[in-house]
Amino acid sequence: MSNNQTDTIDGNNLLKSSSLYREFQAEREEIMKHKWLESE
């Protein structure tokens, strides 16, 4: 694996473990639930 691919994988792991990213994911999930409920 090249160094660039390793950097990308490390960056993805860092992103997914960050509290800001988890907060974004939770917010997005709430929005998607609301959109689904409104569409019913």
C-alpha cells in the first residue's frame, strides 16, 4: 500500500472517531427520520 493510501485510511479513521463527526452523523440521522415521517 502506498503512503498516500495509508494517509487516507488514517484520515478516515480519525474522522470517524471524532466527536464532531459522530455529532454530525446523529444530526443527519434525525433529519432523515424527520424527512421520512413527513413523507408518510
